[in-house]
Amino acid sequence: MSANAAAPGGLRRVLETCLYVDDIARARDFYERIVGLEPGFKDDRMVSYRVGDTMLLVFLRGATTAPVEMRSGTIPPHDGAGPAHFALSIEAGTQDEWSSHLEAHGVAVESTVRWPGSDALSLYFRDRDGHLVELATPGLWGIE
Amino acid sequence: MSANAAAPGGLRRVLETCLYVDDIARARDFYERIVGLEPGFKDDRMVSYRVGDTMLLVFLRGATTAPVEMRSGTIPPHDGAGPAHFALSIEAGTQDEWSSHLEAHGVAVESTVRWPGSDALSLYFRDRDGHLVELATPGLWGIE
């Protein structure tokens, strides 16, 4: 195959998004009790959350710096630091309910943005590691 | 609202996934020419890529550490370091084509994993910043 060949294409979605945190139990409390995510696979170094057809993976910082050798292959090392950012899509019209819910749990909504040229609105707040979490209603980036 | 109240729910997907890189032009060359993503919004500190109904946002490291004040609201600061990890979903049966394409562009496939209990297969390689990119065929995490 030529080095000028076009990529195969067919990229379907970002499937996995990763966060790196200092305390898995603290992160789980936040993302499960406050954000309302349901844990899937979990161990002492990670927890996975399915959100629609995407996955949020939360890793203990420093716990994935060595390859993970399995019979079926090797997961190469990775790691990260923040305060990084990611966004979750929420249902239209639920922003006020979310805002009240977060504030009731002592989580300050740091900012609200209404996106020009669309009905989309984003709420921004911090998780326990200072990562910037965004909840966005449909329409942002032209995506319903 | 009580602090014990359940979260509003209705989380639809992870909408935005962020990478932080040291050179936007270098990252764009990699993600556009080699991975085949199409740029959307772009400026000297970021580029956005729509992938299905999700977004990959690539930011110049250190360029988003101050709030971005807009008339419609303020985007709070964020930043990050790696080598972080994310995964893109690819079409079933395209893994060999992707592997050949990457190798033809001098991008080594660092590892291949066939996931137990499914037909899913993942290819792992590094972007120009050392971030661990995964291409996964359908079935991983039970998601088609």
C-alpha cells in the first residue's frame, strides 16, 4: 500500500474516552451517585461506564503505565493528567434539572454557555480531580 | 432538590473527547492524512473532528489554561498531558486494511488484542504525541 493512499475510512464514532484520577473510590462516588452513571467492568485500577454507544473509562493515575499482558494480546501503557475536559450529551430541556441536581450535591455549575446558531446549551462543572465536565443539550457541533 | 435525589438521567453519549498535543500542525497531519479524519472548526489552538455522532477535539497543550470569554458564556479552563488513550470504532473486517495502511505510513501497530467472548479486535498505535490510539471493531464492550 502506498504511503499516499487514503485511509480506509469507516470510522464510526469515538468509542472510548479516558479519564485519569487520583482516587478510584472518590471518582466512582462522583460519577455514579452524582452524575448517575452505571458501572460496568471495575477493578482496583479502573471502572468503565457505558453511555449510549460510547464508553467512559476512568483509570487510576499511574496504574496503567505498564503493559497489560493477556492471553488474547497486550494492552499498551497509557496515562494522563488534567484538568482535562470531556462532554456528555443530555436530553433537550433537562439543563435546569441537571443544574439543580448538581447544586443540591454541592457541585457548582462553573459556567453556562448557549451556543450561537443553535439551541444547544452547555453546563460546565468540575469532578473531584478538577476535570472539566460538560453536559450539552442536542445541537452542539450540529449533532442532534 | 435533596442531595440524595437520583441524577436526572438521560445521558445520551460521550459527545466530546479531548486530546492535548504539543504541535497542532503535526497532530493535524497525523489525524487527517493518516487517520483520515475531516477537520471541522479549527484555529491556532484547536481542531475539531466529527466522528459519527461524537467529536474528537485536539487542543494545543497550554493554550486552554485561561477561560474563553464569549458573549454567549465562558468556556472554563482545561488542559492535559499524556500519553493518554482513546478508541475509535471501525467497521467489522477492516482491521487488516487499517494495519497495512498504518504500516505504509510508518506508523507501527504496537499491539493487537482479540477480546475474549466477542469477535471484537483492537489495534493499538501511537500518535505524534505518544497518545495511545485504539481502533476497535464492533462488539467491544457489548456495543455493536
